[in-house]
Amino acid sequence: MNKKLMTNFFALLLILFTLLPFGLSTNAASNDVTRGDFVKELVGKLNVELGDGSNLSFTDVPKDLAPYVEKAVELNLIKGKSATSFGPNDKLTRQQAFVISARGLVNENASFSVLDKFKDAHLIAKTHKQDLANAVAANILQGFDDSTIRPRDYVTSEQMQSIVERFVAEYKLPAAKTTMDLQILGTTDIHTNLANYNYYLDAESADVGLANTAALIEQARAENPNTLLFDNGDLIQGTPLGSYKALENVLKPGEVHPAIAALNALKYDGGTLGNHEFNYGLAFLDEVLNDAQYPVVNANTYDAKTKKHMYTPYVILDKEVVDHTGKKHTLKIGVTGIVPTKIVEWDAIHLAGKVDMQKPVEAVKEIVPEIQKAGADVIVVLSHSGIGEDTYVEGAENVGYQIAQIEGIDALITGHSHLTFPGDYKDLKNVDQEKGTINGVPTVMAGSYGSHLGVIDLKLELQGSKWVVVDGQGSIHSIKKEGLQPSKTVLNAIKEAHEGTLKYIRQPVGETTAPIHSYFSMVQDDPSIQIVTQAQKWFIEKELKGTADEKTPLLSAGAPFKAGSRNNPADYTNIPVGPLAIKNMADIYHYDNTVATIKVTGAQAIEWLEMAAGIFATIDPNKTEEQNIIDPEARSYNFDVLDGLTYQIDVTSPAKYDRRGNLTDEKANRIKNVQYAGKPIDLKQEFIIITNNYRVGGSYGATFKNANGSNVTNYAYENRQAVVDYIMDNKTINPAADNNWSFVPFPANTKVIYQTAKDAQKVIPAGSSIKYLGDTVGGFGKYLIQ
């Protein structure tokens, strides 16, 4: 070797020996510990049961390491670099090692002064000083002989062993948490659909009925014994069975109402009242409720005289439950409920002067602290109110969203709107459709007529002596499930009432010479409305005979009740030419409303029609693409036709009122060419509009009520009974529409679309301006209106 080569060789050796203390040799580098190495060693020495790593959110952890990292996360020893990254191959500094170790200690925070004895304590990151002080206090961090801790040095294998040994000596596994899964089931808006039976079609049905829902209830209870079951109201009215027990074969003292019998048989844990519970008066409702073997709660209905709650505002249920280890506990479940305040207007004939109402949101805000004070572990609110909007409007009918904002509520069961949640209400803020929560509160709305079962799953944790809800979610289960068998428990409980109803609905009343259907009731004058307006006028003419109002012009108001309401393609009236029975009357007039009249001027009659026209979308005359003529959120029962007037509706004009009857554009004018008796209507002339108690008691007709209500007359006589009596009196009727209203012709090249039943194409007469275009979503058909 020449002299120059030897000089270079010794220089290279000198460089290598100089760098070795700083850990840059091959051997030293291989001796450094990674984050993955440390976690595997630490968790392995704890002798804890590992999972399979499937719950790990980190995507950069190899399969063999995942169970160790998963357990470290569970024990709160580590956190990731991000939500999805752990960095298992990153080298581990001494500071990081002691931070991980310190997190497993149960010691209280040690004083920072314990770090003063180390000369390089200033190198510790501020965010980790407490952890390292805790590690020193626990004798896990001891330092080197030169009074340093070298926080930024990488951990070697030998150091890892020492740190892990000292940690294991000090560490105590946290006590296993005591948890349980609580299941809360909810039905709503059954409307006496108890059997799996459609009384209007007089046939069994897989689409409706608590008997079908009960099969889902039984399945849910089998899956989780920690289950409670509640009903959310609108239980006793809605089908011919409800009318049969309220008006025909009237419920007697001591007799159990079939709806209550069904809920008793299914062992419901509680229920609340819907607005339709009040349709038959307070005495009838009391007779219904006195046989319930479960508590019925309501927090916002008051006795007008005593100013006290009319019903039990809340209850505390003692529910025996089993935790995840099989140990039994008694859980205290607080339950309250509310109903829309408008019941005093909708059923004024029964409730005026007897009932006062508190706003639902205020009532729940007041009652929740009382329920908490009474010791409830879980609070359930039964809200017979739709979810509504995320912006609160004073006096709003649907306030479920605002109720979900009230602190302390653990589960919310809603209804009234006949919609679903999760499912509908996708556009609201703070709504998690996947988890089924609104403002963080697990919430369900289970459709109507027994179509769905609401299921709220809560996870509870025992913290000290108190059970705390730590998580929850809401979901709904449909009865449209293959192989579902109706519950014999329900069918046996209602057998007598069901059979009596069948005899009742099959009674003949007369016959019709024209078909009665509601397929196009929203877009043209319609026979299903015509028969109602004819019958109402027939009844009131008799009532006014010989009175001062005998000569006052009558306008009869009717609306389509069954027009695919709430996205139901089967919800239409379709009665062929021929015999008519009681079941057809219930199909024509769906609600147990009573006849009412209201005096108005000609100008107010036009305003009434402007409100009705709010259900239509505004058609842009400049667009050539398809435009749906109906506001998708509108309700068909708010579209009143006034027979006695002739008029046109211009849907290219902005609406004066929105679909709820709220004034939105004072200068708008959709109603055109209004005539009475063949002449332009006299705006000052007095008319009597024949309608129902719902319309004059809170819907848009109430706009014209005098302060003292002297222009309103309520009759203790059902609108539906008027139809029955009218047909029986005439024997044969011709309900063909008289076409008293129409649309102002649409602009050329517009494509105005209307969705109705697919079967509607069969009744389109030759030469009609309506054209069938094909099927569309949800089982409907799409039609062009020309």
C-alpha cells in the first residue's frame, strides 16, 4: 500500500470512529426502536387480550401489528399522527416513549419541579412536560448518570426493555367499563290501522296495520331483552274501525277500545296523545284511556278552569335491564310527550273553553329538569309533532327539530307528519341520516298506519353509580319484508271490533251513475270532491231553511283527501259505476270532521281561493323543460275547491300564499275571472262557505273569522255522514264534476308535469288535455297537463 493510499484509509477510519457515538453506524441504527416496536413490546408485556385490529382507523399499520396498536389506542396509551396515520416505522425518541408510558398511569399530575434535577429538561417540549413529570414521579423516567434525560435521542432496544419493565411494574389495567345496550321502539300515527286490512278496498293488506308492525316488534325484542315500546299518538281515529267504535257501535263504559286492547296485548310501556285523539271529545277520550295498562303522558295540555295538567305530564318507569356481563340492574326511564297546540282550534267544538295549551318546546324545556330531578337515567320524548324546519317560526305546528335541541333528551320519537326519519328531512342542518340523529339526539319517525317501526339503540355506561348515555342511533324498519307474518296477538285482541267493522262498511247506501276517483283531483275539477260539495250543500240548505240566512248564497268547499298524499302511490279513491257502500264513503271523506260554515265577502272568497292555489309550484313560461305543477311539500287536503263559483288559476303567477297559508306576496294574484251566477263576483256581497271544523278552526279559513267568532257556525254532524245521508236520500247520484274551475291556458312550449297513480291512465277520456308519459319514481305515473 503506498503512502497516499494509507493516509486516505486512516482518515476514513478516523471519520467513522468520530461518527459512531452519534448513532450513525450500521449496528447503532439497527438498534434504534420504532414506534411500532415499542407499542408491540409494551402491550405484549401487559398480558391483555388482543382484538383482531379491525377497529383500527390507521391505514398504515401492518396486519400483524394492528392488534397491538388497536389495544394501545383502547387503553389510551397512544394517539396517531393523524386520524388515519400512526407511523409505525418512525423512530421513537425517548420523549415519545415516556409520553406513551405516562399516559398509562393513574397518578395525579406531578409537579414540574421534579424535572429541575435534569440539566437538559429545557429540551422537553412544552406540551409533554406534564407527561414526563408524571413519568419521573412514577420512577419510570430515571435519567442518566450525568443528570440528563436526553429527550430527543432515539430509544435503543436496551432502553426500551428497561422502560417497559419499569412501566409494567407501575401499571394497573383500568377497570372494565360496565355497559349495556338499551333499545327503544316507537310506533306513530296508527290511525286505527290495527289489522293487516285495507277497509276501503275491503281486502287484506301487507302495507298497513299494527298486526304487521307487531311482527317487527317481536323480532326486535328477541334480539335485545333491554327493550321499551312506546306509541306516539293518533291511535284511535282514521279508518272505518275508528268511526265504528266512536259513532256507530259506540264504546261503552267498561268496554276496552280495540286500539287500547291491541297495545295492552303487545305490552306497550307508554304512549302519548295525538291531535286526532281529541276528535270525538274529552269524555270519549277519557273512556278510551281508562283501560290502558300503560301510562299515557302529555305535558302541554291544561284544564282551562283549574290551570292544571289535564294528563300525566311525565312518568318514571323502572325497567329491569341486563348489562354486558349478564348482571341485572334497574334503570329509571323518564318519559314525556306533547301534542300540537292547534287541537283547540281544530276541535274547537269539543275543546273550546275546556282546554288551554302550552307551546310544545316550552313545555318540554320545563319538564326535562323535573324528570332529571326525579332521578331518570334516560329521558325519552314522545313528540306528536313533525320535525319541521331548522329555523324556528313562532307558532309552528311541527317543532321536532327544536325539541331535539333541548339539553337532556336522550331519545326522540316523532310523528304527525306521516313521513319517515331517517329518510326524509335530508336538507336540515345538524341532521345525520346515517346515524339517525338530529342535533345529536337519536330520533325516529315511523311513517303512518303501521308502515314502519322506529328503533333507537342507546349505549349506556355506568360511571360511578350513575348510568350515562354515551352513544345512540335511530333507524326505521319497514313492514314490507319478505315472509313477515301478521301478529296473532293483535288480531285476536281486535277480532270482535274488526268483524263488526266489516259488517258496517259493507252496508249499501245507494249507487252512482259516474265513476268516483281522485286521480286528477289536484289539476282538474274532480268527482271525489263534487260528491262532497253536493252533500254539504244539501245538508246546509235544510239547516238554513226558515232562517235569516236562507237566501244567502252558498259556496261549498271540498278538497282531495286521497291524492297520493305523502308519496303514497296507492292513496287514491277509485270507485266504479254501481253500488255504493259505507266503505266507499270513508274512502271519499277520509277524516271524521264535522260540518262548519263561515260568512265571508266576495273578496274574502277570492282570498280563500288564493290560499288554496298555494299548493301549486310557479311555472316559468320561458322554460321548455319539464316542470312539476305541484309543490312537492304541499298537502292535497289544503287545496279547496269552491263549488258555486267559476274561476281560473294562473300558475305562471307567483303564489300569494305558501303551501301553509302564510302570506308571501301581497300583490300576487293567481285567481282569475271569478264569477257567481254567470256574472263577475261582487266583492262586497256576503256568502256562506260550507266547510269543516278543521278549516274554520285553524287552517286558512280561520283568516276570516271575526274576533268573537260570530260568523262561524259549527254543526255536531260529520261531513262524511252528510255524504251518506245525501246518497241514501237520493238513492242514485251523478257526481260527475261540473268543471267550475280550470287553469289559465299554459304558455306554448311549456311541459307541465303532474304525478299520480299509474292506473290513472285507464280513466283518461278521449280527447283529454292530459297525456300519460310513463312510469316515474316511487310507483307513480308521469302525466303531461296541456
